[in-house]
Amino acid sequence: MPLILLGVLVVLLFTCVNIVAQYDRLVVFFLGKMWKVAGPGPVIVVPVLMSAQRVSLRTIVLDVPAQDVITKDNISLKVTAVVYFAVMDPQKAVVQVENFVYATSQIAQTTLRSVLGKLEMEDLLSNRDKINAELQKILDSHTGLWGVKVANVEVKNVDLPPEMMRAMAKQAEAERERRAKVIHAEGELQASVKLGEAAKILSANPASIQLRYLQTLSEIAEEKNSTTIFPVPIDIISMFLNKTEKGA
């Protein structure tokens, strides 16, 4: 009989012992009242008299499902996000809210629609960091009451309607064409300035103009094997005429 009682006590002892991992905590209730937060290591929880709920302290990655958002400029979008959060106070996470993961998911969805609905599409696409910081601040202010700390919020995907994507593609193409025309105009301006400077230098020395003229003709002859007829400058003809008159 004593051996049977001893065996029963050993079995009860093993059933009462809970091994809590380093990244977990055990919220223990005694007769329905909050008693303590225990762990890590072995924790004794007596059946009937005591109950316990295990809470993980590791960072939880929560995918926020696609939300239909209408921006300030009346453009309909589908936006997804991801939330990184962790439990800082296991007691509040168990006592203050029934399911802190589900509650965080719901508040993240409503906050995402509320914040993005106040922005124009251009701001939504270009100011991601600012939007993420604002979402994190708002969520953390709500989840802090549950002992949950929101570390980061990231807007993942913004799905645009097909007609808006086509309009943006046309806008991008027009912008590229505008930049190409500006670059071409700047090149023409620089070339005209350089040509003006070269003209001033050549006009100061007429002989250099003749040399440049002959060099151009030589380049034309090299490109095509053909006979080129070109007018002789009047200065050269007048020089020979003057010599002829003096000889006569």
C-alpha cells in the first residue's frame, strides 16, 4: 500500500511540473487569481488549484492581409503590410486581452486603412519610411496597453489598378522624352558656344581660315574617291592678278 501511494505521488509530481523554455514565460493563476509569472526552468502547477498559460517572448512576424484603401485623391488600391512585435509584459498579454495576436492583427488592419486613406497616391509611393514610422507609432500606442511592443511596421505591396499603371507608364515615358530633349538642347548650346569661340579665333587670323578650308576638302576627298570641284578664294586669285599686272 505505501508503495502504491508513493507511486501516485511521483506521478502527480511529474504531472505538476512544467518545463518552461528560455524564450517562454508561464502566467500562473491560483484559484482563479493572478499569482505570478514564472520561468524559465521547472514550474510546479498543481491541478485543480492552479492553472497556467504559456506566453512566448520571441518576436512575432504578422502578415497583414491585403486591405482595400481609397486614397485622398480617390484612387482604389490594395495594400499589404507586415508587423513585427513581441510581448514585453506576459501578465498584461494574458489578463488585459483575450488573444493578443488576433487583437494586434485587427488593429493593424484598421490602422493601415485609416492612415493610408489620408494620403495621396504619390505620397504613398514615395514616402514609405515616413508612413512606416507613423504606423508603428500608432500601433504601439494601442498594443502597449496589452504589454505588447510593436518594433516595426513595413508596407509590403501596393497594387495599382491597370488603368493607373498605364497612366504612370505614359507619364514616365513623357518624363524620359523631356529629359532627352533638355540634354540635347544643352548639348546644342554648348556646341554653339564652342563654335562661336572658334569663329572668333579664326577671324583674327585669315590664313587659318584658308588652312581649315583646305583641310576640310582633304577630308572629303579621303572619304569618297571622286573629283571635287571647289571655288578658289578671291584673295588667292587677286594675288596672281596683281603679280601678272606688275610683270606686264
